[in-house]
Amino acid sequence: MLQKLKFLTAGESHGKGLSGILEGFPAGVTISEAMIAQDLARRQMGYGRGGRMKIEQDHAEILSGLRHGETLGSPIALWIENHDWTNWKDGIMSHETPKEDIPEVTLPRPGHADLAGVQKFNFSDIRNVLERSSARETAMRVALGAVCRTFLKELGIEIASHVIQIGPEKAPAISVSDLSELNQQADRSPVRCLDEKTERNMISYIDTTRSEGDSVGGVFEVLASGLPVGLGSYTHWDRKLDAKVVAAMMSINAMKSVSIGDGLDVAKVPGSKAHDEIIKEGETLRRASNHAGGIEGGMTNGELIRVQVSMKPIPTLARPLRSVDIKTSEPGVAHKERTDACAVPAASVIGEAMLALVLADAILEKFGGDSLSQVKAHILASGVK
Ligand SMILES: Cc1cc2nc3c(=O)[nH]c(=O)nc-3n(C[C@H](O)[C@H](O)[C@H](O)COP(=O)(O)O)c2cc1C
């Protein structure tokens, strides 16, 4: 769905590492491994994560596309090592150990790619599926998104997120206009929630649910500010920015619904309460409210983009659900793998990365330019607000 940027990731959860390539990115943007590391560290945080995040300290190495600290306009290749690989390389994930000596995973986990995946590819070992379908892959998306975030920042565009619900614990609605401090504020909370009382309730819900061998889902909100009017288009279904944002968010493992602006709630109110009146502020046409979440007719309208995404509870359970062995057809319980109990805070950081990729692409599509200075000049020349 992206028009100008392309990205590709490769890698298994317990393989040697993750590779990523970002193509179509402009020259002249200052990026560094340290900048990318900040977002990778934010993805690793969050109350309710499992043991894996204690093993990994994600660092993306920049392999190509950079000289003297600035992008070259050529493909940017990144590499993230899986530190956990040392625990797996001589056993289950070894290329040398004969296949027969490695026990197969044969009890599919409900809620995972396990069963449909083995049926699709005709595998007898669920590990062939679970290694790639794992959300470990999203570490690379966060790294590629961090590169795009740096480009967007140069244009005055900020992206931030916070968690608004975990299980039944929902934060009171807040009105956000300035995103500059929002991420720092959210990052100080173990659940990335901006409301202290809700934060405490969320933590105790995670504790109780985890102690019962169960898992937790929730909702996060991703916001973007400083956007020029007219990113995306109403002219074709696949150029609509809202469609791209929804697809990007839904592509994150375990996301089950995405809404823009007031989302589902607009269905409950009359039109007079669903739409944003147009007002004049100096020479600028603004909106008196932002029910639309910054996108109308598939295009940015200059207001804050607001996207809410719901995540289902983690499917690997300490007290596993019923399953059937794909080898013996005997009933059993689902396979257990080291697992998070809650990953909603981490998912919100992944949401930021996906929005950064979509918005960087939309900027390049509308304004064009091979280098940062050209893109800036094109924006200025366009006279767009
Ligand atoms: C940051 C993050 C961490 C996750 N950690 C786990 C985990 O530890 N165990 C697990 O079973 N699922 C985990 N998931 C969810 C699964 O990856 C996801 O449910 C699975 O790939 C099936 O995809 P679907 O739910 O989109 O259909 C995680 C998801 C995210 C976004």
C-alpha cells in the first residue's frame, strides 16, 4: 500500500537475528544507531512482559545507506542480533542437528498462527510457523520506523502514543494538543498510561490475571501532530490515508480493531456531534473539535491524527487452553513457550513506528524529493498549510 517507501523484514524469533531494508528513503537525513536504540528500548519496556525481554538488549546496526552520519538515498539495511540465539543455536534452531533429533511442536495454540500455518504449508512441526509469526519481528519494524520518525521530525511532525485501556481498566479521556512531552510522560509509567489511578488498577489487573495463568489485552492510542493538509487522497481506495493507517496498525501481531478519531462512538451520536465545525483562526481554517481524528475524505485535514488500536490478550497461556495434537489427533493442551502476560505498552511503541512509516511515505508521495532539502523546499513551494 505504500507508494514511495518499501520495507522488508526477515528473521525468526530464535534465529540469529532480524534483518530489515528500507528503500526509497531520502538522502541527507541524519540518523544514528543511538537514535534507533531509543525506540528499541521503549519497545522492550512495559509491565507484564516475559523473560525474553530480560535477555535481549536490542540494538540495530546500520549496515548500509549511510555515510558520515547522513542517509545516501540508497537502501538502508539494518541488523538486530537476537541475544537469545546463543541459547538455541546448538539445539532446536541448529542447522547441523539432524531433524529427527529435534522434538517437534505438535500442540497448536489457540489464537496463534500455529494451526492454520501448519495446514497452509503442510508442515508437521509448528515451530516452522511460530518462529516467524512471533511478534519478535516487530523489533525491526520499530527500528525502521525510528528512521522515518527522524525524517518526520525534520519537517516538524511528531508521533506519540499512550495506553488507554488494559483489560477492563480504562483511563479517563484526555484532550491532547501538544505531543512534545507526551512520550516522555507515558514512558515514565510502567504501563504507558497517563492517569495514575488507572495505572495502579492496570498493574493490579495484570498481576491478578497473570497469577491465574491467564493473559491480558488492551487499547492504545497513537497521535501525530504538525501534518500538512492533503496527505493521502480521496481519488482512489488504495490512496486513502485512513485505509493505509488502519492496514498498518492491523498488521501488528494481535491487533483486532483500529479506529480513527471517535471511531465506533460516532455511530451513536447525531451528525451535529460527530463532525468538526470549520472556523477561521487568523488566516488559517481550523476545526472547533477533532472527532474525525485528523483525516477526512482519506486526507489529512491539518488537525492531530488520532488512532486507537485494540490488542487481544496474549494467546500463549501459562494455564493453556484445550488443543488437539496434529500428529496423534489426541486431545491435549496447547504448547507452552516463554511468554508475555501483557504487551500492550510495547504494542503502542510499535504503533508509533507503523504510523511513522505510513506518514513518511505519504509525505514523499505528495511532495517528492530525493533529499531532505528537496522535500523541505517542495513543501515550502507548495504553500500548503
Ligand atoms: C509486542 C508484542 C509481544 C507479544 N508477545 C507475545 C508472547 O509473548 N506470547 C504470545 O503468545 N503472543 C505474543 N504476542 C501476540 C502474538 O504475536 C499474536 O497474537 C500472534 O502472532 C497471532 O497473530 P494475530 O493475533 O494477529 O492473529 C505479542 C504481540 C506483540 C505486539
